[in-house]
Amino acid sequence: MSCFSDILVLNLLLPYCKDIDIVKNELTSLSGMSDVEVFIDNKTVNDYFFKVTYKGVRGICKFSSKAFASIRNEYLLTDLLNSKYPKYFPRPLLFHKFTSVDGSAVVLEYLPGRSLRALVDDGDVSSYDQAVSVVNDLSKIVNALINERIIHRDFH
């Protein structure tokens, strides 16, 4: 890489690095927020994802500088789904409009889980009854999304 391209890349990354640090600092300063750690940064759409602890609860935070309404709707939708189907959907913990940068964030409770492939590969779904249980859970999630008109019933 030439000197010119190194400088160009550095100039393109500096505003991005500054923003992510500002977002992390503002999140860390919120009452009840701790253990803020970046784990995904999507530079193309300016979305950042953080692992956080909020008021003692492990959570996942999604920040966006471009989609205020979408982030707010994600919070409201998750609140609705969790109130009706708490076993399958995380609790929304926080919606925050940033003051230090243009953007907003939603913090959702972290629900541990693994993919269906990982369950099968690890031998955790080794019997017919276990497979039926997993499929029933997936069916309940899809039905909840259909009942709330989030996805159309023709999805399946």
C-alpha cells in the first residue's frame, strides 16, 4: 500500500473511531450501565453493537446514527412481544437518544441460545422428543410474529 492510500484510509477511519468512542463513553455514563464492550461495528450503515450490563442485567445494545424511528420501533415492538410471549422474546431494557452524537440506541436483555445446527451437532437434540420440543418452540415464535402482524402468515 502506498503512503497516499495509508493516509486516505486513516482519514476515512478517524471520524468512525471517534464516533464509536463517543457512543461508548455516553453509554458508559448512563445510570445503571456498566461493562460496555463493542462486539460488532457495521461501518457501512454506522450501526454499533455492544455487550452491556444495565442495572445488573446482561444486555445487547444496538446503536444507529441513521434510524431513530427504527430503533424506537424495535424497542416498542420488543416490549409488546415480551409482554405477551416472555419465554421467547427479550425484555427491552432501555431506549436512549444520544446527546453527544446524532443517534439512538436500544438495549435488550441478552437471551443465551444456540442455533439449531449447534444443538444437533452437540448432541443436545438427539431424540425425537427433543426435536419435537425445539420445533414447537420455533413454531410458537413464528406464530407470535404472525399474530402480531409482524410477518405475514404466508411466511411459513
